[in-house]
Amino acid sequence: MKLILTREVSGLGQAGDVVTVKDGFARNFLLPRGNAIAWSLGGEKQIEGIRRARSAREIRDLDHAKEIKDSLEKTEIVIKSKVGATGVLFGSVTDKDIAAGIKAATGLDIDRHRVKVAGHIKKLGKYTAKVSLQGQISANVNISVEAI
């Protein structure tokens, strides 16, 4: 099945790429999660829009990636969450929460798919998340989870 990727899928391609995959993978994984749309002649027009959006979000060059890395590593991201009586969070802190915290603290719009956390954050305290910026460049972001 021929598809147009709407976001990055590791091992398959970037947003805006046209890929051919097996029908089951498309029906059961890519299409339901919104990672791809079916290819058509009308869809070809959407490819340029997806690629423009991707290039706007991408980091301009290596020097810019290093600037962002320095900025992220200097800043401590504070995430406030509801906590029970035992100090355990209601739910957990997700990559989406971390990306929103980065945007609030630094103004940088980081895609949540680039944020990786070792394990689940379910308690108050200090944690570290890894943000992939470009190629081999990644930043270790300090996160502080506090009670509301």
C-alpha cells in the first residue's frame, strides 16, 4: 500500500515522504494512529504543505542545534502536577507535558516525539529527559516535578 507519512516514523521515513508498506502495517498501525494518509493524486498536493511544515520545525543547521542544546541544558523545566497523600502523582508526566514545559520555559517548540524519558515519572522529584535535536546532537534536560 502506498502512503504519505504525516509525521516521522522511525525506520520508515520523515513527514511528507511517500512510502510503500504492507497492507496490514498500514491498516493496523500507521493509519489509525494518524502517522500516514493514503496516497492519491489529491494527496500529492498535501505533500508540499507537509514538507513546508516539517522544514519550519526542523533545526536550521548544526550551529543552531548546538545553541538549542546549550539553552536546554542550562534551563530546568518545572512541571506541576496533582499529587496524592503519599507523594505519588495522579497519572504520570508524559513526553507531551515535558515538551509543553520546554515551550513555556524557553519558548522553543520541540516535537514531543523527540523527547525520551527513561522509565515513567510518577513521583515528585528531579529527573532527566533526552531531547534529540539533529543527527547525533541531543540535549539532557533537567526536569523538576512539583506539586500543585
